[in-house]
Amino acid sequence: MDPLSLTASIVGVLAASAKVVKVLHTLKCNVADAPRSLSWTLGEITTMRASIELLADLLENLSTTAVSVRATIGLEALMLTLSETVLTFDELLNLVHEFDAGGDGLKTWGRAKWLLKQDDVAQSLCRMQCHKSSFMLVLGILQW
């Protein structure tokens, strides 16, 4: 496995998640009486981002981990999960990109637009939670 690909995937996930968090945070601040699903979405993405950052830190020091432990994590599977996570964040970004514009239109229609998209966002978050479970398993193995 190419360490550069792994690093690039992690950087891609972190960049995409930062963009989604920025858009959702702006939406939450600008929409009066923002729906709870918006806060839940923002929280889920924030915890996903934190787990990826922790994984990146551990992978930087992978050489200090015992070879037998490294062999159990399946780095190819990890790369596939990271790639799928990038695609899921891209999907989320496409769903929330219109909220990035801001302005009075966001304040007026933001809640209604969010309510129309929240089911699609929830489906993306379900996939994200599956990815996060895989990352948490890898983190558990590496920290063991």
C-alpha cells in the first residue's frame, strides 16, 4: 500500500469534512429555530472528523506499532473505507452546497430547504456512521 495514497485520502476526508462543517455551522447560526436534525448532522460530522484526525495521528506513528498488530488492521480495507468516506462527504457537500450562499434568502427559506433535504442527508449520515465504525475498529486495534 502506498503511504502517500493513505495520506492523500485522509487529507481529502478532512478537507471535505471541514467544508461541510462550515456550511452546516453557518446554516445553523443563520436559520431561526433551526431543526434538530441540523444539529445532529453537525455533531455527527464533527465526531467523524475527530476520529479521522486521531486515525491520522496514529498512522503517522504506525512504524512504532508491532508488526503483528499492523497485520490485523487490513490497510487495503482501510484505504477502501477512506475512499468511500471521501465519496460520502462529497455527496453531503452536494446536498448542502446551496446553503453556502448565505444572505437573506437563507434566513427566509433555509429551514424549508433543510427539511426537504434532511432525509437524503440522513441516508448519507447512515453510510458515514458505517465508515466511522470501521475507523473506530482500526483505532481500537492500533491503540491496543
